Amino acid sequence: MSSKNIDTAVPLKPAVFHILLALSDEDHHGLGIADEVEENTAGAIRLGPGTLYRSLKEMTQDGLVREVSAPAGDEDPRRKFYRLTRSGRAALRAEASRYERIVDVARKRAVLREAR
Amino acid sequence: MSSKNIDTAVPLKPAVFHILLALSDEDHHGLGIADEVEENTAGAIRLGPGTLYRSLKEMTQDGLVREVSAPAGDEDPRRKFYRLTRSGRAALRAEASRYERIVDVARKRAVLREAR
DNA sequence: TTGGATATATCCATCTTGGATAAGAGGAGG
DNA sequence: CCTCCTCTTATCCAAGATGGATATATCCAA
């Protein structure tokens, strides 16, 4: 799939979901996204270069993210910065809701303790 | 990976995680697990027979689940019932915690509303 | 006893990922 | 001004994971 049209169907590919989440509060460039993903997941998820750049290309084609100019203060012209589109944020919210539902099930079954 | 030894590393394969969650409160047989997964995820995740039976075989080899006798009242001898092992429950808890962390990040960034 | 639903199981094509590799620009130090 | 090392994007290929078709057999209802 991917690289087709507006394919905002849940479930998202794990890599796509984590990239969207990494971009949810500010723009990042490729490797910056990979670092952010690693932080967000406490090191559990690490995107290889293949997955990273392939995903970014497909996500751009699918309209989930778009390339933007570098933020003020960043001088390195090699970096390509990305930002969520409205569609990308919607897809992120949908997938995050799916995760939320799963966590709720886990709590109801005492796999996890109840929410704080 | 898989079918090796005690390979309880996070992240789990999505299929393995959902099967563990489906078995977290009672024993189920193969197709019963698939139905339970579909319920738990509001229809978002549907395991094909290939993924289902391959996963169950590997998970048994890895010691995450074990086959148990049918519950009282179930007469169909074709069904093979499975139950979480201690190791399987630990793996489930670890992976569920990873999901929980991701949901927390999504909430902090207003992708999802705060917990009720 | 006949037919459709249920159940386990395997095989193969496709999808997805990770790692090796490449190529070029940036930056520090001599 | 060079040289070396890092950072960055990018592609390719092998390995990993999934889904669906297919096979085989049993259960159950008509």
C-alpha cells in the first residue's frame, strides 16, 4: 500500500505512527525525527535509515506531512524539515485513540494498574 | 526471530501482543482468539489464519502460552485452547506499558484529550 | 446423509523493516 | 587551505511479518 491516495486507514504502519507523533509538537528534520522517536519510546523503537526516509517520502505523497523551510537559527542546508498536515494530525489522533482503547482493555483486565 | 528461546524483548510483534491480550482474562481456542482481538480493537485488527496459527505455534515454542484442556462444557474436540504462561503475562505487561507511555505522550501533546 | 459452518494448518505472494552502502556537505584542527 | 570525521539524505537488498488462498477434517442441522 502507501504512496496511493488519501489512505488514512487505521491501523497505521508503526513507523508512520511514530513519525507522526514525533512531529506533533514541532517540526523536525529526518534524523531529528529518529531521535525524537527514540526518546518518546524510551529507546524501544529505533528507525533505520531505510524505514525513515522511505516513510517520509510516502507520507509526503500521501499528504500526511509536508516539507517546510528550516526554523530560524538552523543554518544547515542539508536538513529537510517536515510538518504535520491537517490530514496527518487526524490520522495521528485516530491511531492514538486505537492505542488508548487497547490500554483501557489492559487496565480493565489488571494487566496494567488503573490510571493515576 | 521467534521460535528461539526466551525472547521476551519489547517491542513485541503486533500479532503476538494482541493474542496475549486476548488471553489475558480467560482461555480461548484459535478462532476464539481472533474474535476476541477483533472485539478488543473495535474491528481494527483482524488476524488472518496464517498469522494466527503461525503465531500460536511460535508463542508456544517461546513459552509465552501453553495448550490446555478444553473448559468444562466445551465438547468440540477440534478446538485447541491456550493459556498465558507467567512469562507470557510478563511480556504482555511490558508491551502494554510501552503502549501506555505512547498514549501519555499523545495526551501531553494534546493529540488526545487528558485522561478522564 | 448431505451441505454448510467451524476449526486447524500450511503455503506463497506481498508488505514492511533494518542494515549496508553511497555520496556529498559541514565543521574542527593543523 | 587541506584533511579528517561527523552529519545528513538517499537507495538497495536481504530478512522479517502478515494476509489470503487453499487443504483437510469434523461438527451440526436439516
